Amino acid sequence: MQEEPSRDLAALVVPQAGRVVATGSLWEPYRLVDADGLTVEPVAAYLRELQAAGRSEPTLRSYGNDLLRWFRFLWAIQTPWSRATRVEARDFCRWMLVAGKAVRPHWRQSASVAPMSTASGKPYAPSVRAHCETVLRGFYEFHLQAGSGPIVNPFPLDRTRRGGRAHSHHNPMEPFRNQRAGLYRPKVPSRVPRSVSDEEFNEIFAKLPSHRDRALVAFYVSTGARASELLSATLAGVDPGRQVIMVVRKGTRELQELPASTDAFVWLRLYQVQMQGLIPKGGRQPLWWTLRQPVRPLTYHAVHRMFERAGQTVGSTATLHSLRHTAAYRMAQDPALPLTDVQFVLGHALLTTTQLYLTPRKEEVIRRVLAHHAEQVRQAHARSAAVQVPGYRAETLDVLFGARS
């Protein structure tokens, strides 16, 4: 048996070498480059394969970031990607679990490569580690079939969890579940989607500084669209008369009309009047633009930072994506709105995904349980006041026990 290399992960410093760059090309939207600015060709080949399979540009960027994390680890331990074994994969998963996130310098600082300070970083979430393990397993599986990588996948499947053939004893009345998981894939806990309460939402909405921001938040909380989907709307995709707005769906890349509230279109009109003459004309032009000159199409990171600043002013930790959960909860709790309609508006492929929003919210559960305890106390006081303990009459005791001396 080959002896494993002694590697001190506690003292390992992973430099911030390389990055994922946006090329602006439709043929190669994103590219992974090393510290010298050279393209990492194995990753480029894998991203081309994903693009041919119909993966969207945000998916390519997400996969590129996971591969960048892996290549930074390999560069730190001085191991070629094609010579990586299960030992390196195991140490990488341990490093993500124990070391945690890196503390990155601000983008205004020097562009020189700075080492990661993992000692003060927050641990990676189980969902991030699980997604990274899936991406790396697919990356090495692709090169294994192409004959350009190692002959053994460093991220294998754990075949000991379920013996025999997958779904060999499947009950046809139950949905299929994943019976093959990665060996180093963590268990991702099922989480209840986090929404924003009405009081917290009103406080954040009152702190929004412009008509554009109010229109954006009103559309997010009424349509349930994802942040990137709403930013894909064009000037021709807005129909105030029918109260619908057309967006590009994230997964299918199809156009879909989403109904929105009346307030959202009122704020949108105020924003358009404010930006009249500053935004280029044309039905294909983007609907959302920056307020600073020169105007540019609004990006996801700018909208995310806008909502984050408004939340910080009121002490809220709500995220931009929580507005989608808020809209979903509001629609799912309406008895007059079928759950299939909510599924269509949210763009879920499975109805079971939409059923997550039938789970009661934490705030509502706490409020109802506290009301239950208060009602129990009130009923106890009412019962004690209604029960009157009668005293014993002296003549009755004389009859029962005889006359007392």
C-alpha cells in the first residue's frame, strides 16, 4: 500500500491565484485563468461540454468558481490536476469543512495576489460543499471518458450506502430519491425557505432611496421572480394594462409573463418619468438602468447591494432572494389561489418544490404557540373562579358523627 503524503492542512495557506473572468463572447462566456493570466485548458474543455449540453451562462460561472476553488488548493499543495487522487480529494473536502471561507481583500485594493486567511473565515455551508463535490466529480468523469485525465475519479460514488442496483426495491407509489451519493458529499439539511415578515418588509421599503428601487422591490415581492430574471425584462416586455411583465426564465431561458401588483407599475411609471431622456429608446433595450451618469444596464450585484444597504439601515439581515420566498408564501397561503398556479408563476418544474411554501413560517408558529399558552392560562383562571369550594355546616357534622361535647 502506497504511503499517504504528510500534509499539514492547519498550516496550509491557499493563495488567491487565478480567477474566473467574463469574456463577453457567446462561444466562451467565462474562462478560468491561472496566476499568470493563462487559460486553464482542462476547465475550458469542460465548460464547452456544459455549454453544448444546454447549461446557462450563470451555471457556467458557478461551475467555474467551484473549479477555481479546487485548482487553488491543488496549486497550494503543488499537485497537478491530472495526478490528483482520492487523498487530495479527501484533504480538499476536509479543508473546506474546517478552514472555511477565505477573507478576500476589497476590490479597490491592489490587484496583487494576497494569501487567503482561512483562520478567521466562516465555514462553507453544506450546500456549497455538496455542490462543489458534484461539480468536481462531473469534471473528472468528463476527462475520464475523454482519456485526458486520471484513470480513477478522485471523487467517487459511495456505493456502500445502498447495496446493489440503484432503485432495485423502489415503491412505484413513492417518488424516486437519490440512492447514489458522492463519497465525500455532505448531508445537506432540508431548510424552510426564509421569508420577510410584513413589518420588516415595510421598514425596508420605507428606506429605499429612489423610485427605481421601490419598483424593483415591489416587482420582486409580487411576481416571485428571481433577481436575474427580473433584470432580463425589456421595455417592450412591460404591459401595464394587463399588469404583466415578461422575463426570461433562469433554467429554460424561455419568455414568460408574470402578473404583478398595481403598486409595482405605479412605482415603475414614476421611475420611467424620472429617467425620461436618459435611457436609450427601443423595445429591446433593458428596463432597468443605473441612476448615475453615464447610465448603464443594471446588474445583479448592484441590485443585491442596494437591498442589502436598505436592510442594514433597519437592522435587517434579509437578502434579495428572500423576496422571492416572501412572494411564494403569500401566494401559497391564499386559499383562492391553487398551488398549481403558484408553481407556474414561480417556474418550478415539480409541484413538490412549491409545496415547501406550505410549511408554516417560524414567526407564525411562535405567535400561535404563545397564543395557545396564553389561552391555557386564561382558561385555568376561569375554571378556578367558577369552582366554589363549599364549607361544612356544623349541624350536618352533628348528624353524621353525633353530638359533640
